[in-house]
Amino acid sequence: LIDTLLQWVSSLPPAAVYGVLALLAAVENVVPPVPSDAAVGLGAFLSQRGVTTPILVFLVTWSSNLTGAALVYLAARRYGQRLFASGTGRRLLAPRSLAVIEREYLRFGVAGIFIGRFLPGIRAVVPPFAGLVRLGAVRTFVPMALASAIWYGGITLVGSLIGANWERIVGILEGVSRTMGILAGLLLVGGAVWYWISRRRRSRERLWHATRDALDPAAPSFLQGTEIAEGSAREAAALLVLELAYADPVLTLEDRELVAGHLRERWGLPAGQSLSEPAPEEERRTRFALYANRLRQRFGRAQRLELVERMWTVAFGDGAIGAQEDRLMAVAAELLGVAPADVAEARRRLQSRRTE
């Protein structure tokens, strides 16, 4: 199968191969999941079959990646604040990711830009961050060019070495095919088990991550105090209410669907969350008690009460899902380690403001 695929790719015109490599390397700056690294490695591998040359693979991907980064930088410099004003923009450029880049930049200066281009999940945020803070072109592109050269140069070198030794690698693999088949089967089973466990753990920890993000909606300094940062904080609070609804076994399926529909319509929250049956109430109480202890250690009472008020405002301030308000605010108090009397007082205060 691998040889068939390689033969098919090898039959393509070199210009087509270089074109695909250039496109993927450039688009990676906009859509990080694009498998540009694997494509570059394959392009370098094909150099041993006469389809490409390592130096051209490197130059095409390196220059295309920098070109894509430059376009993103210029777009963020000109339209970044307007883009952030929308929920879609905040999901494309998460304030928390920008805060990570800003932290590295403040700690290391230009070297922080260089380091950021090697961090998975963060590297694509470097060009828009530089544009948003109006960092100079030289201070932006010199470290990015150097980082991209090291990154793509390394991938090209590894791909070329594998291509040069492919026949030897195939011979070794054929000699131990039975053993490798058994190992591959074991790895496949182990991978499936690991995936199932990690997915289950992520599902169980989703509420914790939503709570942490809502209590500490990290944003870069150039957004703090702005309506953009406030909008991000409100969306984080709305997402926490949504996760509470999913985690509460007392609510009916219809209740959860109603809450989810309202919050998604009002705050543009992404769809895709499964409305699977939550854990039993006793298990939920135990888990919430554990989370509450963690939160009391990390966040002050005033900060947790402020989140309670924000949650009420974003979810129940318009009165659209009032039937679920008592229950969700009660479990919010459990989760955040706040006394029910304090939550009741906050609700009365907010309701009186709404009627004024």
C-alpha cells in the first residue's frame, strides 16, 4: 500500500508537488491542523526518487510559510481589533493563546517570538499577535524566519535521510514482518484503549477546564479592560453554565436541550457537545466537592462570587430559561464553593438592577 501511494505521488509533475507543498506551508498560518509538516517530509522523501530536490523543498516551504505569516501579520495589524469584536474571531484567535505568546515575548523579547514558533498550538498565533500589538516587521520576521528555517530544514533533512535509506528500511521491515505485525496489533489495541480512556477523562474534566477558564479568562494586556476582553469573559461564563447543565443528572434531557439552545443562540457557543447521560447525582456531588476544594485554594471568595454574578447575567438575565435557574445556580454554588446564601443575595441584587 505504501509503495503504491509512493508510486502514484512520484508520477505527479514536480511543479504540482511543489505547488501543494507551498500551499500547505502557507495555509498552516491560518488553519493550524493542516498537515504541512508531514507533506514537507514526504516532499523531501521524494527527492530520492528524482521528483524533487531537498534544497527546493526547503526553499519552497520556507518562503511560502513566511509569505503566509506575512499576510496574516498584515491582516491582523489592519483588521485585528475588528475581528476580535466577533465571537468567531475570538475562537480563531483565542485570547488565552495570545496571552501565552505575550508572556513569552515579555519574558524573552524577540527570542519569545522565536520560541513561540516551535510551540504546538501556539506557533500559528505568533503572526497575528505581532500584528495586533503592531510589532515592527524586522522584530517580527527575523526570529520567525530563523525559526521556520530550523523547523523546515530539520524536517527536510529527516525526510531526505529516510528516502535515501528506504530500501534498507523496507528490507529490515520485511525481515521482521511477523513480529512487526504482532507489535502493530498490540499498539493498535493499546492506542484504542488509550484513546478511549483519554477521551473519557477529557469529557469528565471538561467542566473543570471551563470553570478555570471562566475564573481566569486570560487575555493579553492590550485587550484587558476592553469590551473585547469582557465579551470573552462573558462567553467563558456562558460556556460554564452550559457545562453545568450537561453535568447535572437532575435536569431532564429537555431541560439541557433548552439551556444549550438558548446559550448557543445568545452567545454563539460552538455546537458539537454530546447530550449523553450525566453521571449519577452522588458521583456529581463528590466530584463537585473536589473541584470546590481546588478552587478555594486557587481563587479568592470575591473572585468566585464575581463569576456567580457573571453566570447569572449571561444565562438568566433575560429571563428566557428561568425555570432552570434555581437548580443551575445551586449546583454553581456547590462547584465554586460559595454559600447558597451568598448566591441568593447576588441573585436578588442583580434582579433588582434588572427591574430598575
